Amino acid sequence: MSRAGLLLLLCFITLTTVIPVVEADSDPSHSQAVYWIPLDQEVEQGLARFLERGFQEADEAGAEAIILEMDTLGGDVEAALEIGKLLRSSDIPVTVYIKGEAISAGSYIALNADQILMTPGSAMGAAEPRTLTGEKADPKAVSFWASNMRAAAEAQGRDPEIAAGMVDRNLEIKGLKKKGELVSLSANQAVQWKMADQMVKGDAEVLRFVDASSSDVVRVDQTWSEKLARFVTSPYVIPVLFLIGLAGLAIEIFTPGFGLPGLIGLSAFGLYFFGHYLAGLAGVENFVLFAAGLILLLIEIFVPGFGIFGILGLVSLAVAVVTAAADLVFGLATLVIVLLLTVVGVIIAIRHFGLRGGLKRLVLHSVQENATGYVTQPGYRELMGKQGKALSPLRPSGTAAIEGSRVDVVSEGGFIPPHTPVKVVDVEGHRVVVRVLSESEKGTEPESR
């Protein structure tokens, strides 16, 4: 075979072997990433910000699918609604992988996903809204939450009545729920009632369900700032930060100097604002309002202002704290309760330990007693009718020498020149009134009283 023929044969072999391999490797079903995002612990605003970042990264990378690994007992309703909206608006298919629990707000988030996978032993449901104290929410809140659960189920082709039954005890679902109960589904029940798509035994089965392999997985982990934001925005952590902050500042006011309590109090408020700033809830204006409130309170303590500085300071602090909260009503209610607890604690502390620090300067504690050498100034009743001489011009007040003593006096009439003989005509406490001595009185003995 000639060299030209051999070259043509090699080119043919290359084209028939290499090109199919290249086409197989460029198969889009195996070249795009699957973003694996954990959705665990409590549902709050910090979690919402974390998921937003994860979804944005998946969208920018052109991901094939998003898997949310869920294990949560629920949390904040507002945050759950926001996360549900994020799932519905995603152009990338979202699969919720319930590895443990999807209770309360977690079940709502799961119902917004395109697919729901559950491991044996996992559960979803029991989404009745509750207050922070554990009491049942009012009927309006129940109705609102049930309508959202219905809407989420309908959007993904799931039974809306079962979804509403997770919230409303008054509903009755034949074969599943009696009146007065809440729907809570095991993995088997969820698949049976078509509220979940499939049961899986592990991560590998989840990847097979979305037609992906472990090499396609891109895991999204929380940064330290996102972890901090999630911790600080928890509705159970916020009251604790308020209490530590107010108590620390109150102790600092009632103790000398600036020390550890004040530092702890400011740190608690700083952590609150910084965490909410990272969660996208607070802005620079909140920091400015808080600083202005502290300055106004300090002015009220050390500069008499008839309470105006104190009132403005408290209002500034309250506005800064409340507007940084995800829920204004929750933030205001929490602040009022913690403030009342702090005031009660301050009153108890004052009764047991007394006033200390800056406020001690506003109260007179010294007592003037004879035992320490204090003697009250004597009155001038004994000068009544005595004669003397003006030492300075009386216009009408001035100084006169009465019985050899210098006395501050006031003239009875108009101006009295110095060195003019005078007579005491009236004494009111320490006020001595004199008049010019008449010619007939000069040289006579003063009358005794």
C-alpha cells in the first residue's frame, strides 16, 4: 500500500472511532451540574438568603437540577413564604429530598418543589401555625396559612385538601383524617396519597432519580456570615439578644465607669444588627439610629433636658431595633416585653443595691449633721431696733455695720449713702430692713426687744 493510501486509512479509522467518543462525552445529560443544597434546622430569614445565593449560583452555572436536602421542624412563616416563592420561580427543576422531617413550614416549602423524595422513616405535615409561646394561632392566621398550602399543592398537581388538612383541624378527609386532627404523613403514606413522588434509600437513588451521578454534584455550603445570619435572625435568639443588650446597658448606667456589662450589652445589639444586615434585613440607617439613640440617652443622664432627650433616645433605639426585624409586629412586641422585664429588674436592683454610677450623681445623698460640725446660720431677730451705719451705698441693698457686725441689709425706702446712720426696722428671716436714723434718734440708746 502506498503512503497516500495508508494515510487515508488512518484518517478513516480516526473519524470512525474518535468522533463517536467526543459526541458521547458532549451529551448534555452528563455535562451539567446538579446543585445539592442543605435545608436543615430552623426556617428563618437567614436560611432564605442562603437559598437565594445557592439558586443564583445554580442558575449562573446552568445547572441541570437543584436538590434540597431537607430536615426541619419548621420556623418563620414569612421566611417559608419567601422560600416557597423562590422554588416556584426557579427555571431549574427543584427536587426536595426529605431525609428526616418536613414539619410545619418545611412541609409548605416541600409542596412548592417539582418533585418530593422521602427516605423510609421520614415524615411531612403537621403545619398548624403557632405563636412563639406555643399557643394556637387565631382563625385568620390558620385560614391564611391553609390557603397558601392549598395553592402550593395545586401548583404542583398535588391534592390541595390534604395540604390544607396539615393546617386546619376542622377539615375531614375520608380514609386519612378525622375532624380535630392534623395530617401528618409517613413516607409510605405520602407516596400512597401522591403527596410525594417516590421513596428512596439514600443519596445514590436521589441522583438516579434526577439522572445524574456523584461527579455531577456541586454542594453548596453556608459561609460563616450566613451561619451567623441564620443564628441571629432566629425568633428564639432575638429576645435573648434584646434582654442581654438592655440589661447590659442598664447595669452600666447604675455602676461606676464603663466596664464588662456595657461591652456585653453593646455587643449583643451589635450582633443583632450585624446578623440582620447580613440577612438583608437591616441597613446602615439602623446602625445610625441606634448610635443616635445611645447619644441622646447619655445627654439625658448628664444634661437636664426635661425628658426630651430621653424620649427621643428611646424612640430612636426602638425604631432602629424594630425596623431591622423581619416581622415588625414581632420585633415591637418582643422589644416591649423585654423592656418591661428590664425595668422590673432595675427597680429590684435599686431596692437591694441602691443607686450607683451615673444616676447616683443626680441624687443628693449627703446629710448635714451637727455631729460633723455643721451649724445653721443664726437668724437676725436680735438686731430689731438696733442702730448702725451704712458701710456701702444702699441701692436698696448693701452692707451696714450693726452692733459692730457686718450685715447685709436692704433700705426701707430709696438710696442711702455710705456712712449714713441707720436703724433696723424689720427682720424677716435673714432679710434685714433699715432706714435712715432721724435727728431725734441720734445719740439715744436703741430700744430693746
